[in-house]
Amino acid sequence: MRLLRTGSPKSDESFIGYLLRLTEMNGYQTLSWMLQITGIRNYVQSKLSFAFDESLDLSPLARLSGTDKPALSSLQYLPVNKPRRKMGEYSVFGSPVSQYMIRLRYPKVCPACLGEAGYARKIWELAPVTACPIHRCQLIDECPCCKRRISWARHSVSLCQHCDFDWRGCEAQAVADSELRVSRQLHLYCNLPLSKSTIDPETKNNPISNTDLKSFLSALFFIASQHAGLMDTKGKHLAPSMRNAEIHILLCKAWAVFDKWPDNYFDFLDWRRTQIRESQSAHGLQRDFAQYKSSLYKQLTSPQLSFLRIAFEEYLITRWDGGYTNHLRRFDDAARCNGKYASRREAKKLLKVGVKSIDNLIAAGRLKAVVRRQGNTRLILIERASLLNFKRELEQSLYLKQVQGILGVTHERALELINCKLLNPLRGRSVDGCSDWRFSEKEVKGLLEQIKKKVTPVTSVGTDGTISFLMAFRKLGRAQISMGQFIRDIIDDEIYPCGISSKQGLAAIQLSKKQVTEYVYKRIHY
């Protein structure tokens, strides 16, 4: 017995789609008729498992269709590793793919492809192929007319099994270039045709485009599942039952994470830790990334996906502010020492001070830190940049006696300048409780320069002439005007120095005796 009408299968045709095409060509009512006459049991209601069955006897089908068995066998999904497991990996155009990714129960079609070629493409059975990169449209998995899901239990490749609507005449939803990237990449993996207009030069800069098909799908679904609030590296939760439009949106979001690598990935990790809390009772990495980290290192073990692990570690070290990284054994000492944040213990060791001093330096703003409550405790993360900068400032700092020498003032007057906040010590009793005052040389000399910039030469200083800053201050003392107040008024343009001598420090500042007298009178009477 031979079929009245036969045709050779296309190289990229679906096995079930080929049987359906023979069904239509010979005028049978449903696909089940073709399965019966070819000796294939009716698997339509049992997830169409015959497409994965390498033991299936294809002799009747070969004899009836006039096609050799190897050509028919190539249409099936053959197991990659024997013996065949229930949910193992199957060859798709020569590459291993998880069976979860192969979506037979709910077929999809491209209306334009059906109109041009008239057969169901095998690539459409992959769950991540959600669009047609040839016609730049989204695949449909429901009839546009009756809104019911497309099924294999029909009598025509192009007609709806429920309402006989011809899909070749419908206009599928057009998609942007950015939404074609996943399907286009899968066509490239499978050596299938693409239109020239869909070639995207940016794809080569996306790290997952340089992996094999299996790694590509694992990474893509791993990220996509996070947007759905799941953890999925094989498509087990997303692929089998989700509508094509839903999968399309998730995969487009996932692809975007790999663009502008690793910046978009870091932004994604920031988003994820605010959206998905692993455990409300846990802290740090266990709270923010416990399951994510476990999947990343235990399930996505392919060397081709090492870029994901490397970027994750870089994120924890350079950007994450949810906990300490110095205890993470996976990181080497150099990586831990270069992290964005340091603990109080690290800061204490680096600055050689006590924990209380560290807290005081944070409170004084000398060290920048992130402080969060974690139950009954506090998480304190000190910005390493500010810590190292402060350490360098300390190494180049001045003791109080050195400051007195530069300014030419006594110990008492120097303390007065500190109280007036004209000198802001790096360390000291008012900063971190340390007995030794330490000052930035730049700030001390900057104070002198600030005063010197206020010098305004006058054409006449009167008969009294000029006096030095220190001599003027002695007059001010009798009026109970402090040195700090005097300097503050110079900075605020209440009185102007008129010259600078060759002396050191404040003694070099010259003032008009007349102006000093007027200044004292004004301070006393107003």
C-alpha cells in the first residue's frame, strides 16, 4: 500500500508537521488517521512522544511515503546520550538541547512562512524561538480568529482545527529588531536561513552569542526565569505551558541583560536583590543571592558560562552593599582587598585604631560608610576608597606642633581655631577620641592662602601706619575678640589685610592700624 499523494520531507521540517502535511495531501480528517495507517500509535494526546522515540519502526511510513528511513529519522529528536532518559537531552540540528525546551504540545506557526513554503518548520518547536527572523514577526500559537490554541489534531498545515481559518491570510504582529535577536541567534546555531536585514552587528559583543546552543539556552532561561520569579536553567518551568507571547517578553528582557556587558548585568543584579528576597531571616549574601549563587555554580557549570560567574564575583566585590565579602572563600585575597567596601575590622587593622575610633570617624564624615540595620545588629560597610584616601592623608598629615609652626601661633590659639572650625583635624579628641591631633597639610596651608587672598592694598594707611596680624590680635584681646572670630571676619570681608611681609605664618599678614581700631570700635558698639 502506498499513499495516493506523497512528498519528500524538507530538511528543516518538523516530523509531526511532515505527517500532518501527508494527512492534508491525502484528504484525511485528522493526523490520527496517518498515525494509524503508518503503524504509529496515536500519541497526539500523550505529548507526542513518538517524535523522541528512536526505537519507533519507521518502515511502514517509509514504504507508504516512498521516503527512505534515514531521511525520516533525521526529522525526529534523537537522544544525545544513551540509554534514553525520560527528560534528557536531544539533538536539534546537531546540538544537544533539553527536552523541556522542545515544545510539541502547543505548536506555533509563522503565517508568512506557511504562505511561502507550506510546511511546519522544526525550529518553531523550540520554546525560545518566539519570532520569525525572516519575516520579522512574532509566531502565533493561537488562532487569530477563534482565539483557541493551535493543536496538531487538525487536518491541514495552515488551517485552524476549530474554525478552519486560514492562517496564511492573517497578519502576524511585527516586532522590532531588538526582539528578533534570540530567534535570529537560534537560526544561526541551526544553520537556518536569515534575511539580510536581520543581521545585527551588536550581537557579537553579547557574551552568550559566543557560546554553544546548550549553554546559550541555559544562560538565557536562567536570567529569564528570574523575571518570572523562578529558578530555571532547563526551561522546565517556562517552556512547556507558557504562551508564546509571554515567553517572548521574558526572553527579550533576558537578552538585554547580556547587552553592554557587564553593566546591564550589574543593573539586573541590583534589580533582582530588591525584587527577590531569598530569606527574610537570613542576612548578607544568603539573603540576597543564596539560590541564585547556588544555581550559578552548581547548575551552570559549563566553562563557556564562566563569564557569568566572573561578573557575579566582580559585582559582589565592586558594587554589592548587602554584606561583607572578606569571608567568601571563593575569592582570592587580592580580590577581597580590592572590594568596594571594607568591614570595621579591616578598617581597624588598616588604620591601627580601635573600633570606637572607626565609628567616630564615620560619624565625623571622615570615612564614608553604608549603615543598615540587620535585626538587632548593624551592618557597617566602609567605602574602601574613602578608607584608603584617609590612610594616605594620615600618612602625610601634620601634628599639632607642626601646625603651630606653620601658622606661627601658640597651642592655645591653635585649639581655638579648631573650636571655630577653621581647622578641621583628621584625628583628635573631638574627632575619634585620639590623644594626638592630626591635620591635613593642604588644609592648614589652604587657610593661610585664603587669608592672603583677602589682602587689599590701600593708598593711605594713615599716620599710624601698619601692624602685623599678631600685634593686631593683642589689641583685639583687650576687646575680648578671639583669634577665630578675627580670622572669620577677614574671610567674610569684615576687615581687609593690606599687605604681606616676609615673615612666616600669620605674622606675615599686615593690617592698617586705623582699620583695626575701627574694627574694634564696631565690634564693641554694635
